[in-house]
Amino acid sequence: MSALLGRFYLAHINDTHSHFDETALPLRLALPDGHSDIRLHCGGFPRLAGFIKQARQRAITEQMPFLLLDAGDSFQGTLYFSCFKGQANAALLNQLGVDAMVVGNHELDTGNTPLANFLRQIRFPLLAANWDLAGEAEDKPTRMQNHPRMVSWQNPAHPKPYIVKWMNDVPVAVFGLVLDNMPDIAAPDGDSTFLPVVEMAKKVIAEIHAAGIEHIILLSHLGYPRDCQLAQEVEGISLIVGGHTHTLQGDFSAVGLADDHPYGERFNQTLVLQAGYNSLMVGLAHIALLTGGRMRIEEGGNVLLTSEDANLQSQHGDPLFPLQQRHIRRFLRQLPNVMLVRPDTAMERLIARHYRSRLSRYTSDQVVSLPRGLRHVRIPDERGGSQVAPLVAEAMLFQAREMGINAEVAIFNAGGARISLPPGPVSAAELAGRLLPFASTVSHFEVRGGQLRQALEGAIVNALELGGSGSFPYPADLRYSYHARAPRGQRVEHLHVRDRLGRWQLLDERRDYRLITTSYTAMGKEGYHALLEQRSEPELLGLIISDVFINYARTRGILIPPAESLYQLNLERLVS
């Protein structure tokens, strides 16, 4: 039987995606007298900071160590990143008192430079044990390899690929692992090398054990399924704190959220934790350190953060009657995993004075008014496809032509858009901060017709068969049919390009076409690999995707979905 060596408190967050302000979260409450669909303002860094401050104070009172870990993807997601490029993230995570963070894939969406600048501003270590920066260019103005807070593979400034945190008299090693297919889903600089996850996990664990440390925490940005698999494949990990898949552990069915995985699911001797997304939730666990490198959760779980006076509305945004509000708040107070927490005034003041005030011009800038809402889905369903994504593709084409570029077709990957748009006035903040929050640049280049066909098929296969729903292609001035029964390489048929007179012409596989798309798609990500066989070097438009769409929406004055569908899907599969 394992003996108790010590205890500590562990708080953890992941995939916060620059959601520093609260979110109006749609919830389906399982009230005693029936279900109620509401919108409750939840999360945000002031509430998160208030919760962490309370937890730290409890740890001090109980004379217990306290550890706060961030499992990555702090970048992207809102105007706070689009405008400040990681500066706000660094300041707010410093204020929160993070002890360590692992690199997420969205930290590298626009190359290494924003992360390198972030590294110079944070006061905590950045972990990525399987990121080899030895080949980093010597003349880079923002090198990461020799920074003492960069805990990567063979960094001379931090020779060990892990850190050690002392839980009273017990040393606990913490190391980070990032996706080894990072170049496929993000845009790291070409001088970065990402080493195999399993191989590097075993190497780092062996090094930690050689130093006489048996308790090991892996701070992972690999995703929940891969964390669970790693826990079964690799011995010696006491605890995995993960991110990437936005997994919310615990039973949140009372508010209409997840009930898929128990908090602290165990595989062999390894506990696996993850805490949701968008600063809505935080995990807090009371951990016991046992002999043999084992850890045990004494108590704790994930909690949804709100407050006693949080705005409470109907599902459609209308105010509720006072009696309804009292009834619902009474119900919420009784739930063990919904925390009514007082927002931290210091964090609120930091956000308001230094960052939110500078975004006010976006929120007050009405770009367009929608007569009807525009629905967004990644993959077309029985109600049809996205009404937003084709307009984004059309916007890229419009912007290029306005700038004198003879772009003929456009493709926009569905994952670049994040929300549906309700009817009524739409602000620049809504378009740049919520609809198109990723600061993706736009580029154009010539591609052979045959490669264009292959890229469409590769993206659709990735979306429908490989789980990468965000790759589904929505085109402009391009139409196609996809037949899942056809052999691979022959599934895209009836491919036509619209000429400047509005006539549909059959695509010529041997001719070059000028395509405009996001730079992310141009790099061949998520099934678009055929686009790497460009006939000309990609040229940047000089604008990010949200700027392009805002310009288009202003010019149009009204946004109406295309009259005709530019794709036809036959998804009846071949039986092998």
C-alpha cells in the first residue's frame, strides 16, 4: 500500500483563447419543474482571478503548496489577440500568477515571432520538451533557443527539458509536450523541429528518474484522446494536465453541458485532467503525493465560473422576470460545479484600463445590418451548409479585384469562421473578435487546375473522414460535386470556374488559375497539400481575413447568402 508523502493544490486552465471578458453562455438548466433555456454570463479573467485568489488563500490557510498550470492555446480567439498579438495575454497570465504553460498550436498560427515576444514578457516558464530549436537561425532578432524561460529540447540556457516544483519536501517534475505534427496544423517557422511525442516522453521521464524524482506532471497540448493513449503507452507519468480538445471533465448535465468523462480519469497509474475552454471553467484538485510516484485526487473538479449578479437572460437575450431570476439563481447556488465567485478588481482594472478601452472603437463601429441571421456550420447538414463561409470566400475575391489583382477563384476553409451571425446590426468587434478571430493573412498565387481539384478532394476527405471538420472548402466563383463512392483521386467532379461575364466554364486541369485564400490554407494544411505545388510564389494581400470581410461588408451594405450552392455532396460511401 502506498504511503502518503505530502499534499498540494493544483489549479489548471487550458484553451482560454484570449477570452478575457465574460461570455453569454447558452445553458439548458434541468430545473426540478422542467427545463429552462437561458443565457448566463460566465467566465472571464476577472472571475478566474477571483477564484484563483480564493484557492490560493485556502492553500495558505492550510499551509499547502499551490500550483497553477496552463495547458496552452492562450492565443487567438478574440480582438484582444488580434489587436495586441500576445501582449495582453502575457500581462494577464502574469497577473494570474501562472506557474508554467505549455505551447499550444494556436501560439504558432502566425509564426514564431508573436510567441517569442510573449516569451520575453512572461514571468513563468514556457514548456515544450519535444520542440527542438537547435536549428533556429542565428540572425533572428527574436530567438527563443537561448531564452532561460524556454524549457525545450537541449536549450543551453535551460539545459533540463523540465522544471522542478517543490511540494514542501517532495520534488515534482513538470515537463511539456506539444503536437509533433505542428507544421500540419499551425505555421511555425521553418527552422523549428518537433520531435515524436512518445519517444521524447520516455527520454524526459528517464532523465527525471535519473535525477531521483519520481512524481512527474506532464503539461500537454496533445488533446484528450492522445493524453489517454499516452497514459497507457508510457510508464512513469503521475498526472497529465491537458488541453487542445476543449474537453470538459465532470458531470455538467444539470446546465446542459458535458457529461462525457469523469474528472481525473485514470489510465494505469496516470491521472488525466482537462478543464474546458474559453476561460469559462477552471479545474481545482486537492492532490495527495504517494510513494512510487503515484498521485491521488482527494477532492476537487472542474467548475463553471459565474457570479451572484451575473446577467441572466432568456435564450433569445430577453430579460427574465424577477421571480424567474430568483428561481434560477437558487438552483445554480445548489450545484457543486457552478461557482458564484466575486470578480477580482485588480484584474478587471488591468483589462479595462490597458486593453478594453482601446477596443471600444470596434464595438461602437457598426459595419452592416443583417435582415436575417446567417447560419454557420462547418460541414453541410440536412439544413444546408454555412451561409457565412461562402461570403468570406467572396470577400477575399472582391478585395483582391478591388486591389487590381486578377484573382479568379477563392477558397475559404470552414474552421476559419467561428459563429453564426444573428439578425440586426453587426459591429466590427463581432466580425473581427468572434466571427473571424484568427489573425490569418490572405495570399494569392497561381495553381494548376489539376492541383486545385486535388486540393478540394483532400480537404473534403480530411473533413469527412479524418475528423478535421474545419478544412471543408467553401468557394467563390468555383463550383464542384463530390462523390464519396468514386475512387480516391476521382471524387471531385463537374468542376467549373465562373468567368468575368458570369458564365460557368469547365475547369481546365492543365491551365493555371489565380487562387486567393488564407495563408494557412496556402501552406497545404489539413488536406490542402496539393496547393503546395504552386505555379507562382504566394503573394500577401497585406490584410488579415477579418479586415477583408469588414471592408466587403461595408461596401455591400447588406449580406445575403449566395443564391446558388457552389457544391454538391453525394456522401454515400463505397463499401470496401
